[in-house]
Amino acid sequence: MAQQHRKYYLDKTGTVPQVPYFVLPVKEWERYPLPTDLPPLSPEKKWHLLRVSPENLKTYQRFPSGKRVTPHERQRRDCYFEFRA
């Protein structure tokens, strides 16, 4: 087995199969890192994630013509036409 492992180790082409006896086990935290252990996000990535988050998406109401109306304008219009039936 040691000779087979030596052949695998010295092989540059990748054609010699690996000997399972000499494969070291990988710790679970190396294979599946916890999200809390990941490096912190850069300010650019944080800004991008905040910008595209569902809470910050702009909700537009459209006229039949296709013109978009901002929520602020819609709020002013609703206040003015509040009592219209």
C-alpha cells in the first residue's frame, strides 16, 4: 500500500488512483463552515444587499398609459381624494 501511495504521490498526470488508506479525514467544520465563521462583508457588498433587499424595492403603481407613479405621489393623491366614493 505504501508503494501504491508513493506512485500516486509522484504521479503528475493524475491517472494513478488514490489509495483510500492514506486519505486523511476532513473535519466537519472545514467541509461545512458555519455562516458566523465567514469573514465579514465589505461595505460595497453590504450596500448592494441593502439596496436590493425586498424591503427597499420600489413599488410603483402604473397608470393605464404605462406611466409610473411613485409611492409618495400616490400617498398625496390618496389623501386628496380620500372621501371620493
